Amino acid sequence: MKVVRFGFGARVALAFSALGLLLVALGVEVSRSVGDINVEVRRVTEEHREEAFSRDILHEMTMFKGRIESLGGARPTNEQREAFRAFLLEAERCVVELESGPIGDDPSREEHIESESRLMEALRDDLEALGRAVDTNSPELGELVEVARRHAWVLNEEMREESRKTGTAMREEARRVRAAVLAMTAVALAVLALLSWMFWRSVVRPVQELRAGVKRISGGDLGHRVPVHSSDEVGELAREFNHMSDELHGMRTGLEQRVEERTREFVRAARLAGLGTMAAGIAHEINNPLASIASCAEGLERRLSKGTVDAETQREYLGIIAREAYRAHEITSRLLDFARTESGARVSFGAEALMRELRVLLEHRLRSRQLELDVQIEPELPQLSGNPTEVKQVLLNLIHNAIDASPAGGRVSVRWTQANGDVRIEVEDQGPGIPADIRERIFDPFFTTKEPGSGTGLGLAIVHRIVTAHSGRIEVLDTGHGALFRIQLPLHTP
């Protein structure tokens, strides 16, 4: 059995492997993107937390500055200084919360962490200075509050800007992930569509055609063949199915031909077995010329006995007797030819030499009927092994019949070709053709459609006997514009 190197199974496995790789890549990409989005979510959460604490610090410093400005340059009382310490404690608590950071690693950018650390350190120094100034009731308290408030404002702006950037980055990452997932999903769908098309083309369609072919063949159409679209396993199945159909068709055709040939031979043998019928035919054919001879002899005898016959009348009667005697001789000769069971010596001969002899023999009759003899011989046609005299007699009989059937100015065609190891000889005329009911009996002895006295009915019977003796076959066809006799002879007669 033929081995398919890259069959349907391998192609499907490769396609599904590609689809699997795409799905794995899609999963990896989704997993990585989910991780990136998780980081961005943590970053956004952290930045919002830091922004809230920095906003609280800025609020405390703003309130602190407002209380200082409300004093109008007067020194704060102890009660007011306690309020200032409350502002500082709340601001320090927020700073501590900011410095503590998130649980686990800080997801913020390194640049932001560094900037945040610098601002936090400056703000912590400001708060420490403010604490000492409050304790000592320093006159520089207002300036220190302003510096601390400015640092708190810068820290808050830093936190707000980082929160904005983080939100933008997260939205960009979400869009990128969505685009990547959509693209890979589209590719996966395209691969799936390709797989579906491959499956339909490689499996579904051939199986449907194979199923239809099985139905047609089961219905008796052994000539039907299933189209072969590929060289894979399904294509190999279709080829094997066609091979099986060829064998079945050949077996049935051969069997039908053998049955038909045996049936014809049986019928022909049965007809030949009717010796009474044949004897009646022979008697009828010979009795006609004998009756004419007897009638002419009796009439001549009467005239001679009366002495009333002249030389011209004698010649007339004797001419009729001679013609009828020759006619009887022709009938008996043809009957002997038909009854002969052995052929002459078998030799090799060529079609060209045989047709040249026939053309010479037929030239006068063809010219008198104004007919053309068209001979076509396939180039390099092998020589036949048989009796050339008998084959010439076969062709002479068939061509004479074709001349009789063809109208004046027509053409008689003789074609020699090679087919399936045999030589095929076809003789075709341009006459009215042969009806189907006559074709069935045309090779029977003493069967003729010619006028009485124009034929013996043995010519085609002798043709059939000679062809059969050469292990050949002969058939007659109606081409629609004349009759065609086709002879099939083996190149080497056994």
C-alpha cells in the first residue's frame, strides 16, 4: 500500500498544534497582562493613598499657617501653642503613614520613590524645626510654617501627578491587553476557520462524493469514477475505490461479452443443427437453376423433334442452360467454402500489399459505380499472422456489399488500426444502413436481402466463418449514415 508522507492526519495534527500554540500564547499574554494590570492597580491604589496623606499634610500646614497669620504678629498663648502642636502631631502621623508605604514591595516608579523620599525628608526636617519653634515660642515660627506648607504643597502636587500618570498607564495597559487579546482571538478564529475548510475539503466533500459514487455503482453504473482531489488517506481511498470499480466494470463487460458471444454461438449452432432447414434452403437455391435448365432442355427438345428450331433459338436456349449451370456451380462452391472447417496455411502478411491487390480487383467495378475507395492504414501497423487469401476473401465480400449499398458518387472506406493488441479492420459504406432486426440474422447461412438470383445468402456466413477461424470477431454497426462492419483480428493467430 502506498505510504502517505504528509497525509491528512499529519496536516490536521500540524494545524491543531498551531492552534494550540496560539491558545498557549494567548494564555501567556493574558496572564502577563493580568499581572501588569495588577501591578498598575496596586500602583494606583498606593498613589491614591499617598495623595490622600499628602493632602492631609498640606491641609494641616495650611490651617497652621492660618492660625499664625490670625495672631497678627502677637506671640501665641499656651493654649494656641497646644493647638499648633496638634497640627504638628497630625502632620507627623501622616508623614509616618507615608513613610510606612504599602504592604509588600512598593509598586511605584523608582523616580517617584526617589523624589518622594527627598520631599519627605525635607518635610520631616520642617516639622522638627516647627516643633522646636513652638516649644521655644520662636518669632521665626511663621516663616518656618510657610516653608513647611510649601514643601507639603510640592509633595501633594507630586503625588497628584504620579496618581494621574498611573491612572493613564493603567488605561493604556488595559487598551493594549484588549487589542492583543482581540488580535490573537482573531488569529485563532482564522486558524479554526482554516481547519474547518481543510476538514470539509479533505474529508467531508470526498466522503460525500464517495458515498454518491457507491450509490451510483450499486445502481449499476460501473463506469462512474469518484474524483480524486488529494494524495492523502482519503484520496488513496478514492483511488482504491476507482480501481475496484475498474475491475468490476472490466469483469462485467468481459462477462457480458462472453455471454453474448456464447449465446450467439449457441443460437448459430442451433440454427446450423437444423439440417432440414438447411437442406430445404440448398434445395431451393439449386432447384431454381435446375428448373430453368430442365425447362430450356425440354423446350429445345420439342422444337428439335418438330424441326422448327433455328440456330438463333438454339443459341438462346443453350446460353440460358449454361448460365444456370454456372449459377448452380457457384452455389455449390460457396456451400463448400462455408462448410470448410480448416483454413489454409498461416503466414505473416501486411495490410498494404493486401489492399493493393484488392484495389486492382475492384477497380473496374468501382469505376462503373462511380465510387471512391478510401483506404486508411495506421502507420507502422504490425503484420498479421493468418491466411492472406481468406482475409482477402473476407474484405472482397464486405467491399462488394458496400459497393452494392452505396449510391453513385459515394465513398467506401476501409480502415486498418491497432487496438488493445489486436488489428481492427473497418469497412464502411454510405448506404441506407442495416435495420436492427436484419443485423441479428445477417451472418446466418442463406439469409439475404437481395433480389432472387442476385445472391446466395452465403457470403457473410463465409465471412463470419473465416473471421472466427482466425480467432477474431466481427460485428455490424449502423452509423446513421451507412453500415459499418468491424473486424477484430489478433496479431498472432493461435
